[in-house]
Amino acid sequence: MERAARAPAPAPAKPPEAAPGRGLERRRPHLSLQRRGAHFLLAAALASACAIVQADEIVLRNGDRITGEAVAKSADRLVVRTGYAGEISIAWREIVSITTRAPVELVLEGEPALVRGQLVPAPAGRFAVETAEARRIEAPLDAVAFLNPKPYEAGTGIAYTGRAALAAAVSSGNVDSRHVHGRAELEARAREHRTRVSARIEQRAEEGEESAVGWLTNTSHDRFLDPRRFVYARGALEHDRAKDLRRRAAGGAGYGVQLADGPRARLSLRGGLDYVVESRYDAAGERYPALGWGLEAAATPWGPRLELFHEHYGLRNLERDAVVLRSKSGLRVPLVTGMSATGQLNVDWESRPPPGRASTDTTLLFGVDYAW
């Protein structure tokens, strides 16, 4: 009996072959994301390194290094614009080294000509500038009067600024009224000179009484001996029927100090001798020498969103114990370019007013002002 032939065993099935390139295609998105992330981090690191290399660098006495843009130096302060804190102000005496990535302009003490060039590394306590003519100038940091000066600081022009304000006012003291208050001031500033003219006027209308006008004008001229110290001459003329004051004329001269004059803060003090002539409606007039003084301050501690200001001026009679004081304090909130909303308190005080008159007059004002 013939045996049936055994069928050959089937060959084991081969796993299906992957389509050409499919495995690679599955890995490409993962690898692509990794490569893109690495490229991004590398680009960010390079950009950061370039920014640091290109930034101006200021080294302080305590070893701190500040990078940013050196905007300007005046009145013993350097303003630096940073990417992390906006504009900051640094005392010039705390700086031991400064370099810049681009040319700057310098005014040096005792030198009338403007120096233009790039600040390059120099020994501690000194600066070095390389000019476009490949000339190198090196000197102590104290020799820098201004960095990137304004035209009047460089002695190449005159800067004109001004302010006009209109406000609704409420007064108490010698007159209790609601009225309109207006004020204007103009300043012309050159490198060694500053002239100011200001005027204020109030149209008062007390209930049951005729309206009355009070006004005050001031003018002053400052001659700067250096960026901080100045001598001055000034004059003032005032009229106020409510105070029994037909005229008060004062003129004098003295010495002043500009302690700060930057974008974040301004502060000046002055004092000297004045001669005063008073003419009154009812009381007797006077003529007397006086000690005169003044203070002007303004600050933007929270940036340009809010400005605080205070001014006061005084006269102390040198022949008898009598003082006249005028002050104003307030704040400004910017609305649009050049225009601000204002709130202000004025206080006028006489230690020895005429008989029947109050010693203190206060005026609260709310309004707008425009600066140019």
C-alpha cells in the first residue's frame, strides 16, 4: 500500500515589511521639535549675549555693574535707561567706570568745546573717549560736566519752556469765595543763565459783595557759577484788596543751589537780602529790609504718571519781628501730551496782618494746565 506523500510544512509567515521610510517618518516630528527647541535656545542666548555686549556699562564703587543706555548726565546725576527698571538715576560720585557702545557728547569742566566720541575702558575713577578723528582723551570722571547735554547745557542755544493753568478755586481767610484762578509762567534757560517770569490772577466774588481782583507777578534772573551754584536777582509785585494790600513791591539778590535738575526730581534753594515797600488801603505803609528765601521742588516718584510739587517763598522783616510767606503744593496727572489735571493748595501767611485782617489765606484749586 502506497503511502501518501506528506505535504511540506508551510513556511513561517514573515512579518509585514514596513513601508519604505515609514519608521523614519514617525521619528521626524520628534527630532524636528528637539532641533527647533535647540535652535530657539541658541538664538535667544546669542541675542542676549549681543545685547549685553552692545549695551553701555556702568561700574559702581560697590562693584555692581549696570547695563543699559546712558541717557544723560547733569547736576551730578546720570540717567540710565534699562530694559528691566526703566530709567534710573545714579549719583555720579558712585561711578568708577563707564563705557558706551555708541558715540556720546560730553561737556568737560572748563572746556567750551563739545567733545564727541565713544567712551572706552579706562582705569577706575577715570574716563576715556575716542573721537572720530582717532584722538583719545582721558581724564578723571569729575571732569565731566554733562553727558549728552541739552542745547543750553552745551552752550549752543536757549531752551524756552512755559506753563499756563486755569482752575476753579475755593478760598478762605480774608475772603470766603468760589472763583476762577489763572497762572502763567515762562522760563528761558542758557548754559550760564536762567530767567523766569510768572503771574497769577484771581477773580473773586464774595456773596453780597462786589467782585475783586488779586494778582501777583514775579521775575528772577539766575547766573550759574557752575552746574549747581548760582547767584540771582529777583523782583515781585503783589496786589490784594482783601488783605488791605494796595501794593507790595520787593526786590533783592542772593545765592542759590540747584540740588537736582533731572527728569525724576528737581530741587533748588535760594536765600538773600530784599528791600520791601508796602502800600495799604487802611493801615499805614512800610519800607524795610528783609531776609528773603525760596524753595522749589518737584518729583515723579512713580514715573511720569504723577508729579508732586511744592514751592514757597518768604520775607522776614529785619526791623521788626514779622514774616510773610507764600506757598503752593499739589500734584499733576498727565491727560494728553502737554496737558495735565491739577490739584493744588495755596497758603499765604502774614505773622502780623493789618488790624481786622486774617493772618492766613488758603485757596484750594482744581483745574488743568498746559506745559510746553
